[in-house]
Amino acid sequence: MEKTLHSFTVKAADGSDVSLDKYKGQVVLVVNVASKCGFTPQYEGLEALYEKFKDQGFIVLGFPCNQFGSQEPGSNADIQQFCSLTYNVKFPVMAKVDVNGDSADPVYKWIKEAAPGLLGTEMIKWNFTKFLVGKDGKVIKRYPPQEEPKNLTADVQSAIK
């Protein structure tokens, strides 16, 4: 059977398991996030995108990662507090993961293979790399870190139709 986003279980910030099949039929934006990155203000744009489309079957899933310049040094509790207090984030921010290397979370091993980046490279280059996943759990598109969340609006609208 072909793997999709819905094939995976990830860890919530509190350590509990979250089966991603609960998002079947929804459009999902998967993003590796960090609290101390030049792109961190994108939390605001991600939250705005989530608020705009959440009632139409759209969700953002944040995956904190400390592999890029140690820009996510905090504990899962620290990260949740930062997201809530600094950017009033309402979308789920999961437990901290690795996105590259042997210890990469299985969902990231799959998603990078499903949607390679520039020149076919699978490696995530930096924080705030985004993957738009369709209702069927298959990756529609990969976006580089510098792509502002608001620029994904048309793609999200198209995917939720």
C-alpha cells in the first residue's frame, strides 16, 4: 500500500501519540518551525492562513526542529509557551523532531522523498520549509523557507475545493 501522510503517527508536544489519519479529508501544511530563526515571524502568517481556512478543512502542523543553527533550543513546553504567547498560535505544534539525517522523523523521511527540493535534493535546507498535502494525504507542493505563508493562499484554496 502506498504511504501517505495519513500512514504516520507523530508525537504531540505532551508526548502523546497523534495519528495523522485523523486529518484524512483535510488539506495539511507541514512546516518545520523554530523560535529563534530569521523566519520565525512566519508564525504570524501561518496562523493567519490557518485561521482563514480552518473551517474549510485546512490545518497547519508545526514540527519544531533544532537542526539549523540550534534555533530551537527549548523544551517542548518552552516551545508551546513561545508559540502561544508570542504569536498566539492555535494550530498544532508537535514535539521537537529531526528532519534530516538518520534520526529524522519517519514523516519527514517520507515527505522529503515525496517532494524533493531544488535539483532533486531531499534534504531540508532550513527552518520553515513547507509541504502542502492534499485531502488524500499526498504531497502537492514543497515551498522554500523564504516563501511567505500568504503566498500559499491560492494553492490552499485550490486544494480545499
